[in-house]
Amino acid sequence: MKITPKILTAVLLLFLVASCTESKIEQGQVTYELTYPHMDPENTLVNAISPKEMTIVFKGTKMKTTIKKGRLFETNIISDESNNSLALYSDLDGNQIYCVLNDEDVEKLKNSLPTYTAKTTEVQDSIGGIYSTKYTTSSSDSLQPSDAWFTDDFAPQDAVWFSPYKGVKGFPVVYDIERYGMFTHATATNFVEREVKDEEFEIEGKYRLLTFEEYEEESFELFDILLNW
């Protein structure tokens, strides 16, 4: 085939576009510090049993969020933005339960969450070793959330599709979590790019399968006990 100036120009343009396209980090683990800005500082017991750390592992479009406090409780969210699948499982003081949400359950979950409005800014910085963009965030039906930070350097680009931040593209680096009567602020402190095995997204152990409604009821009961200790 004769290489004409037009073909050569097209090849060069394709090469330039490909070389300028930043590849996303496909897998890794982010560690977060958890704080509770609206918690009564004099409630020493609740402060003592509240988790101080959270992790999110991701591989491609899959994510697993884990919040754990010793042997008292552990709660996990497994999500996949490619098909909007969602599963929850928890070990609540030895009570091991899980549920797999269908489309109707996902809508119920999203409708039960507060509504956030997040507006992007031109402010960018490195937080926990992750280059991020700042978003000003507000809510009309909840406690006022803090400013949020998201990155677009990771493979998940619709990571918060089931949260109050739905519609914000990217991966959360600093954000707020409102669930079961608790208001939690999460700030990334460390990122490790590592191999994430498929087994990390599986539910292991003798967990009882519940409906979404049953899972929510048991979870609310436990957190109500903890918060009103």
C-alpha cells in the first residue's frame, strides 16, 4: 500500500491522541481516616466504639468498601458501576448477614439517602497521595456536608452512583457518609496500587441471606443501640 501524505498525517494524529490519553489506575487500595464532626464529644463510649478507619479496594469497575471496628462490627459494600450491582454484608457483633439488591432495592436505597448538590471548582491538590479536585457540597434535607474531593485517575469513574453524590464523576477521596443515624467524614490518608484478587469481592463465611428490608431493619436496630448506649 502506498503511503500518501494524508495517510501519514492520520497515523500521526492517532499516535498523538493515544500518547496524550492518560491511562487510569486499574486496581489498588485506598485507606481513609474517619471522623464524626457532629458527634457529641462528651459521649466517650460512642466515640470509643466508632470506627476510625475505612478501606476501599477497586479493580476495574468493581469496588469494595469496608468499615470495621475490631470484633464489634464490620460492614461492607460491594458495587460494580458497569451494571449497577450492589451487595451489602455485615458482621454485627457475631450476627453475620448479607443481601443482594435488585433494581427496585437500589432505588429504595438511593431514595432513603439525603440529597447532595456538588459543584466542581478549579481547586486541585494531592490528598493522601491522590491528585484530586475540590467540590463545594450542600444539602437541603440533611446536615450540611463538608467540601468533597474526587479524582479521575482511577478506573472507577462512576464510583458514587448509589450515594448522595450520584452524578459526580470520579472516585471519592474526601467525602461524607450518612447512614443508620451516623454522619461520618472520610479523608483518604494513603493509596497503594496493588493487585486486587477477584476473591476479595466474594462474601465468605456463614452469612445469612436477607431481603434488603430485613437487612436494613437489623442494621438500624444495632446502630440505634450503639448510638443510644
